[in-house]
Amino acid sequence: MTSAQGTPVRVGVFGLLGSGNIGNDGSLEAVLGYLRAEHPRAAVDALCGGPEAVTARYGIPATRLHWYRGEYRTASRAGSIAAKALGKVVDVFRTAAWVRRHDVVIVPGMGVLEATLPLRPWGFPYSLFLLCASGRLLRTRVALVSVGAAPIRDRATRALVRWSARLATYRSYRDTHSRDALRTMGVDTAHDEVYPDLAFALPAPRAGREPGPPGPVCVGVMDFHGGNDDRARAEEIHRRYLDGTTRFVRALVQDGRPVRLLTGDACDAPVVAAILDAVDSPLVTASEAASLADLMRETAAADTVVATRYHNLICALKAGTPTLALSYAAKSDALMARMGLAAYCHPAREVDADRLLAQFRELELRSAELRRILTERNQDAARHLEDQFTALTTALFPTAAPTHAQPLREAS
């Protein structure tokens, strides 16, 4: 695709990409697939957390999101505090200079408008605000595409998120809960649409396991300490989560079930190590999945999945595998409801191994029925994401709307 002057349209992608979070990278992969299919002549690059990883994996130029390389390390000494503060000032100019070089910037999915995990306002919310403010000042179109949002109690974080959303050119959400959250924070969402998470646009894995004797169970774990409002009891929440999940895995092993431990972020490794050490059985193994495609293959080969991370759930659901969510936020409940499995959510903050095991057994009894439901819901998600990409082309690339564009349908 080219601009009116005949030069390739310059598209930037922005976010905590290449930083070890498989779900975030999956959202990027989905948007790159769309750009390569619909706008193959666009010149694409990234401003992201892990530029080396993004360039190596996706073959696009990438720039580091923060000037100060220790941005996500706690600053305890005067020198590091001063460097971090200086970085906030330098990033104003770095972000604006990067935005200026683009016609369009896309923030691909991710929970960029929520604080369901510990988050400081001067971290990513500040970076997102700089992006959207620069886009408005420099007349670069900024799109928040199928993003997640949630009510935010911290005043500074809420203000940055609200203004980021207001300044964006285009907004869509991955569930109605996200759109409602932005509306309660003072953003006019009357013209915003809801579509499935971008990961549902990724290629589906091969058909799942053939019927037979009880087979493997994938258990997706997380370095879970609660959310932004749980800092005072973060360690208590983590201990309860780890203890309940470990007891559940041990019960599966006692039933002779192979268990495959999944993660979604590099920070989850200590939880895997703790469970392997506590259960100490050859039936329990750890996946080394490095992408959502890898996770989808793992979940497609399982009888059942029990998972915490949002994109672990998406991988299992897209693979058509009956899934039980250890839910830590409303986004997980909304996802499960959308896919027809609302009854199979269990609170991650209060994991009760006995009750979780009872839910798991009920889920397995309904396996054949639930697989049929998931097939139908996945087809529906694919159709709605076609609408998302058509809407995105219309909003961001008005001179290149595809000839096969279909009328927009409400996807909420």
C-alpha cells in the first residue's frame, strides 16, 4: 500500500512486545498477518519492550520503548532514581520523534487499558499516554485494536489511561466489559466496537487428540500475586494460589493422569519449578512453548486444559479443547462466557483444590458436547475478526479499503 504521494505507508506497532509475554507477541503476530495480507507494501516497524526479539522473530525493524534500560527494575539508589526520572523526560522526545515518522500506529491487543496485574502509572500507562498524545499533536493516526480494559482505582493510572483512550484515533475492545470500563472512566465509547481477541485470528492448530482412555491434562500456571489493589496481601494470594494449584496437580497424578505445565511469560518459571519440586513425579512435565502457536499445539494434544493466564485460555479454546479457567480478572470470565464455558471458572485468588477437582471432573464428563460448542464459537470469532480488520482498514487506510470489504456487524 502507498500514500497519495506514491510512497509506502509507514505503519508502527507499539507495546510491551518481545519482552517475554507470549500473549502480547501473539497479538502482534495477528496484526502483522493482517498487514501483510491486506497492505503488503506498508513499511512496518516497532517501538517495543524487546526490540532484538521482535526483529529476530518477525523480521521488522524495532526500537527500544524506554531510553533507560533499567526501567522495570526497582530504583533504590539515588543514581538509578535520577536515571529513571531522566528517562521519563527523554522518552517524551524519543516517542514523539518515532511517532512523527509514521502515518499510522497500531497498538495490537493486550490489556493496555487495565491494571489487573501490578502496575505503576509512570510505567506503561505513561508510555501509552506519550504515544497517543504525540499522535494527536503530530496528526499520526493511533489505533487501539481489540484491547483490554478494566476499572482502575488508582487516580494517576486512571487519568493516564483515560486520556490515552480519548486521544486515540480508533478504539476497539476484546470484550464488552472493557468497553463498559472505559465508559465508566469518562470515555465516550458510543462509536467503539467489540471484537474477539486478536489471537483468534492466528492459524488454528491441527485437530485435537483422538477419543480414547483418559489422557494428558495441560495446567497453565502464572506467577500470580493479585492485582494492583492487592499489593498489601500479594504474598498471601501467591501462597494460596500456588498451594491450591499444586494440590490439584498432585490429585491428577494420583489418578494416573499425565500433566503438562504451561506458562505465558518468562516470569512464570519459578511457579513451574515449585510445582515440579513439590509433586516430584515423572507424570508432570514442563512445556517450553515459545509462542502462541506452540501453546495451541500443546493444548490441542490434551484432553482438558486448566489455565490462569488469559492467552493460555485463548490457546486452549481456539484449539477446541474443554477448558477450565483459574480466573483472576473479569476478562477471563467474559472470554469463557463468550466461548460457552461460563460455568467453568474458578477464582485464582482462592484456589480450592477439592472444588477445582470437582469442576474439572464435570468438565470432562461434558467433553464431547463442549468440543462441539467450541467449534461453533471459534467459527463465529473468525467471522467477527474479519469485520475487525475491515473496520481497521476503513479507519486507518481510507484510500485502500479492500474490494471484498463486508458491511460491519456488531460483534458484542
